[in-house]
Amino acid sequence: MALRNALLAALIDRESSGYDLAKRFSVSVANFWTATPQQLYRELEKMEAEGLLTARVVKQDRRPDKRLFSVTEAGREALYTFTRQDPKPTTVRDELLVQVEALAYADLPSVRASIESRIAQSRQRVASYEASLAEILGARSHEDFLATGNRIGPYLTLQRGISFERDNIAWGILALEILARRFPT
């Protein structure tokens, strides 16, 4: 999947500045696609040049003018075409798992510290995703939202992110318990 599809999906409901997109990517979209702010800005420029996005300039007091991007009809068509394709299978590339795989030759305290750090990061992400989910839900229950809400896609991707990070936490706790039993300090 190209970054452009993630940007089209992020912009499909509302226009946004590059700065706001970068913030949104770091909070909610990051659970399924990562990009640096520089990558986002470069791709936004390319997409505008290709007619997938339009940008309008908003004057600001005491700040530089900002550009708000929105999806064009060609961008909607490109996103629709993307959704008709079979997605590529997900692959895991995780340095922590390589460290764990090499446990027989590893610096055990460092690997334990890495696992503890992963658990802490995952807990922070769960909290962040749950806050975003609460924002989407508003005062509605999950059931009410699913019956009446219009942001089902973000709801589902946040649920996937929460599930993924909770699984990381459970795996990390299991790994630390096994290491403590097998290699007591």
C-alpha cells in the first residue's frame, strides 16, 4: 500500500493541513501506517500535482499561512480503486523478536529491558487509541455508535490497534514470566 492511499483515507471525510495530518497520523493512523512528517508533506505535494488533492490557503495572524488539503473526485476514484484490490499480506519485521529468537546468545538483562519497554509503549498506545475511540463515540455507547455513527472505518482501525497493542502487552508479560522462571536473577 502506498502512503497516498493512507492519506486519501485520512482526508476523505474532512480537509486538513499537513501539520494536522501529521498529528493525526501519530495518534490514530500510526496503528496501521507510519510516515514521517517530511514523507507526508512530500506525498501531499505529489498528490496535489497529480490532481488527487486540492489545497486552499488559509491566512493566519502571527503564523505562516496554512494549506488545507481535500480529496478531489480523481482522489475518490483512486481510493475506490484501491479498495477493490486484494491487500498484500501483512508481514512482521520486529527487532525485538529477533533479539528474543537469539536469546541463547543474548544479553538477557537487555532483552528483558526491551520487552519491558515494549509493554510500556504498548500501554501508552492503548491509552491513546482508547482516547481517540472515546472521541469518536462521544456520549454514545458502542452499540449506538455502530447503529448510527458515520465513522465506522476509523472505529474499526482503532479497535484493531487496541487489540494489537493489548496482544503485545500480553505477549510481553508472558515472555517476562517465562524468562523469570527459566533464568531467575
